[in-house]
Amino acid sequence: MVQALIIVLAQTIVLLAVSPFIVGLIRKVKARLQCRRGASVLQPYADLAKLFRKEPVVSTTTSWIFVATPYILFASTLAAGLLVPVFVSQVPLSFAGNIIALVYLLALGTFFLILAGLDAGSAFGGMGSSREAIVASLTEPAMIMSIFAIALTAGSTNLSTIVHKTALMEGIVTDPSPHLMALAALFIVTLAETSRVPVDNPATHLELTMIHEAMVLEYSGRYLALVEWAAGIKLLVFLTLIANVFAPWGIATSITPVAISLGLAVYVVKVAGLAVLIGVVESMFAKLRLFRVPELLGVAFVLALLALVFFYILRG
């Protein structure tokens, strides 16, 4: 019991501490590729500290939803992160079917963020909420199917079991085709769910292009800090899924100090590498027009579906 509590606490600290670094690393990579110096990778920590010291300004037209949303968003995103193996393959909060719980915990935060964008009564908030609803409705099926494709190869919907078996290569389908297609689908979903280029641009405030920024435009102070921190944790959760579900090598499969230390070091290296990749992708591609986004997400869904089909073909 004590060991489980320590692992949960350690995983919580890792998610809270590493997520701003990942955001700062992506910004640094983009700045370097654009021949700029860019801010330090530690700048997001200073931004969060500054926002937490400021008093929030709340419109008189808002209801309790606007005030409660940052806390619900932050709590649901962090809870979703605790269901995913980070540096230990067997997490204490794992259970059968936690893939579904993960998807719907993330969807809960998105749902309240959409309501908060509408609650403020601004034109930009309503526009961003409607766009986010379209994107979320298209990404969730692709996300579930891409992870299910890996769940079928491992014979379980428990993320800990999937990661543990894949790390030890126990009873899984060794053909790489389903894994590669599911990986491509989940990477596209990651870009969409975390509001990255080419689906959205977190660095812009142009009313014709913004989605996530439009919903949080009315937030300030500690409310904005919670929303931005939750966005960083969500990005880290998706990178963790990619790193540990599809490439769990190096993760601790036993609860020993050496294995956990090695697993934590390898985990930071893997998610940092994925962050660099996202920075490169954002520098190489332009933002898509809004009406082209469903086509990209349709590709992710088709890839995830093909991963399932290939699994049954290979098993047959």
C-alpha cells in the first residue's frame, strides 16, 4: 500500500514537473529552426509562476462553469495521466478497461472547456468552442481505435498490461504493420488534441485561425495558469502514450531503485525526443484550413482501422 502511494505521488510530481519543460522545449526547437534565439526552455515555469501571482478577472456575464472549468480541466487531465504508465510499467491505478477511462477523462476536460468558451458570451469564445467540438468528435474515435489496435496485440485493454507485455515481448504480435499504422494515427491525434500545427497554432491569436486560444481568451491569473498547465500535461500524456505503448523499452518492469531510476531517465529522453519531433513538424508544415482538418483526422481514423484489420489478417 505504501509502495503504491509512493509511485502515484512520484508519477504526479513527474507529470507536473516535466510538462512545462516539454512545452518550452518545443518552443525552443521552433525558434532555432526559424533562426531565432528563443526563450529558455524553463520560460513556461516562470510564466506559470507569474500567472499564479496575478488576480483573475471574471466577466459579470459568466456562471459557475467559467470559474469551475480550470479546476475540472486540471484535475481530469492529471487523473488521466495517472492511468498511463510513465516510468513504471505496472501503475497502481491501472484496471481493466482503463483505456476507455483515459479517453473520457480527457473528453471531460474538453467538454467543460467548450462550455467555458460559450459561457463568457464572447464571439471568439463561441467560435473556438464550436471548432473544438468538431475536432474532438473526430479525434476520439481515431484515438480509441489506435490504442485498441495495440490492445488486441497484447490481449488486454489495461494500459499497464499492454506496456508490460510489450516491454517484455510476451505474447504479442511481432509484425510491425499494425503498430506502425496505429502509431501514425495516434501521432496525428496528438497534434489535433493538443492544438498543435497543422490543426491549430498555440502561438497565434488571429481570430480566423485560433481554436484553443479562442476558448481561453477570457481567462487570466490563476485560472489561465491552470488551463495552460493542464494543456501541457495533456501534451505530455499523449507523448507518454506514444513513447510507452509503442516503444516501452527502458521502462521499469520491476520495483527496484535502479530500474525506476533508469526508467525515469529513459522516459525523459523519449518524451524530449518526441517534443523535438513535434517542433520540427510544426516548423515544416503550415496550418491547415479549417475545412481540411476533417480530412487529416479522417486519415488518422482510416490508419487506426487498417491497424485493426491487419491484426485480424495476421492472426488468421
